[in-house]
Amino acid sequence: DSGVTQTPKHLITATGQRVTLRCSPRSGDLSVYWYQQSLDQGLQFLIQYYNGEERAKGNILERFSAQQFPDLHSELNLSSLELGDSALYFCASSTTGTMNTEAFFGQGTRLTVV
Amino acid sequence: AQSVAQPEDQVNVAEGNPLTVKCTYSVSGNPYLFWYVQYPNRGLQFLLKYITGDNLVKGSYGFEAEFNKSQTSFHLKKPSALVSDSALYFCAVRTDGGATNKLIFGTGTLLAVQP
């Protein structure tokens, strides 16, 4: 168990809908990362937060947004969902988010858009 | 831009034999390299990292990796493979050469260890 908690584990929703994925980082970790894993795209970096502020942005669609709250948990909001958004979404956390710190991953949320 | 390449989609090895999973990287600054393993229906687990210093780093479950700056490689190795090592392995890199310190992953290599 990495100490990173993601909810829900599974989510099935229809096209056009909006969902929120939640992540609780390891105790004491200030940095949170979101990744999307799909068969055709592999593991894609979406966005990183550090202590409530956006630190780095990757291949995140405009329909997607995220935030990190004062208690350091994070939420990833996905809207106007399309079939192609079906994927495994991972959250990871690290102590500081600096170069030499490894990230610890949650077990992911499997999103299925039908 | 930073990138990581894992040239082999799959590596097959017999139990008890040594294994190598290859990784090469491209960065504009100093590389910070990581290996992760993913078991079916699980998140990624950290195995080891290279930051600086000794080119041979040791990690969890008997794995080690060798950093080679001239070849821009960071291959994962294990002297004697176990069937339980069968999983998906990811190499990842960060660099201090850009504006951000994104952790970028390779496409993954499926390791299959036959009994």
C-alpha cells in the first residue's frame, strides 16, 4: 500500500457527462500528480500541484481541470466526456516535488465512458 | 524536450536467468532517472532511482540499474529472474534543464518470466 488513496476505483458514465476523481496524498506529501494511462497513449502526464499551486502542466485537455485543496487532497474534473476519455487515471504524490524525489502512486480510477 | 524510450515492448526470460530491461533518455539538463513496476490492476510501484553519484544503483526486490551518461541509458537488471517478477516496467525521467520538472514515463516493457 503506497499510502495514496484514490476514489472511486471504478466509474462508468455516459458521453457528455462530468465526473470528479479524488486523490488523497500520502501523509506529509505536498506535491500531487495526475496521469492518464490508456492502451494507445501509454502513461501520460496531465498536471502537477505543489502545496495548492499548479507546478507543471502536461497533455491535459481543456475539458479537464484539477485543483489541490488546503488539506492537500486533489480533484481531477473531467467534463464533456468522450469515449476516448476512457482510461485509468492515476494520482501520485511526493514529499516536495523536487527533482530527486520519487512519486508514489495510488491504485487508480478506471473510467469507462459509454 | 525531455523523453524516455523503452525499445522493447516485451522481454522474455527463463526463471533463474539474468534479465535486462532497456531504457534510454533524452534531456537538456541533468537527468534524474526512475524505474517503476506495475502489476495487473495495480498502481505503479517505485523500484529505484538515480540522482547522482555511483552509476550502479540498487533498489527493491533485488533489482539494480546502471546509469551510463555517454550512452544516455539507464537499464534495469536483475541477476536471477523470478516468475513473480513478471509485470510491466516503466522508466521515467526528470530534468533540471527545463522550465518545469515533469516526471515523464516511457511506454513500458512487459517482462515475462517463464518457469
